[in-house]
Amino acid sequence: MARLEEISTETMTEEQREVYSKTRPGQTGTVHGPAGPWQRSPQMYERLGWMIPFMRDHSEIPGKTREFAILLTVILWNSMYPFKRHHAAAIKNGVEQDLIDALEIGERPLFKDPNDETIYDFCVELREKQFVSNETYDKALDFLGEKGLVEFVGLIGLYTSIAFTVNVFEVPVID
């Protein structure tokens, strides 16, 4: 059960509705996912809300890498809401089902693509050690380039925030 009551477009304050209409144009009804808790702070939500479409539509991070990193980041925080929500996007962007299955059961995947292994090692090392070694950094830099790596670290941070939000506020998983 969620720790906060559901919020909907019908129960939002004027400020919340204004921000929601900017970040989720045309959507009405109950607000799901991290947007529900974030709506309690409309200005924060507006800023975080813009990061999601930026990362999806304008980042230099390849779609497969982005979706694999999202799944990996949120599963490292045991956050099933975003894991389930991104499953279809991961498949659509070329993440193999066996990689997703391994993440879901907490196992290191068997990698066919060395770039996937680079992303995995970077995310896991950052989560476990709170930094990355020069070797891990250099591999990620070679794969993503400077701008891509900066955006990649931003993506990990964004989805860590999403994982924290849905975990702390016990946002229910929706199939």
C-alpha cells in the first residue's frame, strides 16, 4: 500500500495541474509512479519531469544502453515499479530477454556485447563502491564519449532518484 494518497488531475492544486500539464501533456486521471509523490513539490517535479524526455529523446546515449542502464540501476535498489515499467522499452530498444531475466534474479548476465558488460560493470561498481576505477571509467568513456558519459551518469542519478522515490513512498507496481 502506498504511503501517500493517490493524486489525480481532478484533485491537484492549480500549481500541480499546471506543472503536470507541461510534463505530461494530455494525460488525465490518477498519477502513477514517481510523479505521484513528486507532485507534492510541483517545482521539483517540473525540473525532474523534464529529465525523463530529455534522456529518452535528446541524449547521446544509445537506446539499448539507456534502457539496460535504467533496468540495472533500479534493480540495484530493488525497485520493481520502474523495472516493470521499462521492460517493454528495453526489449524494443534491443536489450536481450536473458539480460533482463538475469538482472531480475540478481545474477550477473552472460554478455554477448562488450558494451553491455561495460555498462553493467560501471553501474555495479558505482553502486557498491560509490566511485569507479580508472579502468571502468576509461571503458565507459571509450564507449560513450565525454558528453555521453556525462549524460549517462545523469541517467543513473535520475533513475536512482526514481528508485528512491517509489521505494520510500511504496508506490505500487502496475502491470
